Amino acid sequence: SSQQARLEGFFQVK
Amino acid sequence: LEARLEQAAMLKRVVDAIKDLVQDCNFDCNDSGIALQAMDNSHVALVSMMLKSESFSPFRCDRNIALGINLTSLTKVLRAAQGDDILTLKAEDAPDVVNLTFESPESDRLSEYDIKLMDIDQEHLGIPDTEYAATITLPSSEFSRITRDLSALSESVAIECTKEGVKFTCTGDIGNGSVSLRQHTNVENDAKSVDISLTEPVALTFSLKYLVNFCKAAGLSDRVRLCLSNEVPLLVEYGLSNNSYLRFYLAPKIGD
């Protein structure tokens, strides 16, 4: 099974 | 701000394509155009729209302003515009409202609406320029068909891109399915071609629910571009005229 990642894991919050 | 669009249909389609994903958005206006960036509530998908000043004629924006607009409200007002109406957006400095006028090109009908603005405190993400390992450009109708067909079987799709081509695979309770596409040049109609550019093989898994949602933008462009690199969000881009664009980013599913 796989987990849905969130965008903050890849892109920095400005 | 004063921005005149020759065809209201463009903004109608953009808003239609994103309104189910994001609700309250800042339309950031400056002299280069009108931009919007917003994440969905679950922070899995991100919409990035850029309508360049060249897409409007004329376009004037004297001071940078953020127009906080509820997209459900905007949809209600845009429903009053015919696709071929000339649409003009206007806002003052430090505005309370955004003003929209719709002019019929063949009659003297002019309609005018104001939408109340809201203060939206939105998280902004910095999206780095990425050299993607795989870029696939295909007919937007083909991508819509693949996502729709596979979403009937499963919640997720694995996208694998190798030098052989790109393969979309899903596994569900009733069985499994896949669609493979190869690089293909349609000499009669280039819009029907499939272009694959690859620097290294890529395999990623994504939620189909979001991809189906992105495909609501298919009416904006004949072509869609998918950009993938291992372990980074997928970029789905619908190009608009004058280098304007509607982009969606989708975080992958990660195996445990």
C-alpha cells in the first residue's frame, strides 16, 4: 500500500 | 487594474476547471498579468494559473493588488457572460470589490457586476524550476480518457515512462488495467501527436481523483504536458495563448 504525500514535503512554504 | 479579455470564454473555462479543487483564491495582479496559486484543502494538489498581460488588450495594472475572490461567487457572475462577450475586469487601489463588465460584440448589450472581495491569508509555496526526467505531451482529450477509464477501476494510477513509451497502470477490486502510449507523430494533425522526452526512466503513483479533476481544463487546450521526475510532484500543464498557462501539481503516493 502507499501513502499520499503532501505538497509541503516537496515545496517550501514562503 | 483594468484588464480586457476579447473572449469571456477563456476566464469562464479557467474558473470552471479549478473551482472544484480550490474555493477562495487571491488573484495577484501586477504589470506582468494576473496570477493565482492555491492548494486544495488536503494540500495534495496545487493550482497555478498565469494569465499574462499579453492575453489582455488593453492591460493596465498600476499597483500590485491581490483580489481575494470566492470562486463560487465568481462562477455565478461568469455564468451571466456569453463565451464571445468582451470581458473587462476592473479594480481600484485597495479595493472592496472587483468589477466585471460583459459586452456583447454584436449588440449594444452591456452587463456589469461587482463581486465583494475577501481577505485571504493563503500559504504560498515556492516551486523551484525543475529539469524533469520525463516530459510527455499528448492530446488533452487522450489524457482525459485515460484518467476517466482507469478511475473506474482504481483510486490510483502508476505512471511509468521508459524509452519504450509511457504506461498508465491501475489495480482495483474488479481487476486491473493499463494504457500504453508510444512516441507518435501524426503528420496530418500535429495536435494528435504524442511526444515523449526522457532523460531517465520514471515510475510514480498518483491519486486518480485529482487527475480526473485536472482534466476539467481539457477544453482550454488541445494539448497537455505531463512532467515527471522520481519522487517529486507531477506537473500537468495546459498551455493557453500568449504564454499564459494553467498548471496543476500533484504530490505522489509514496510506498511504505
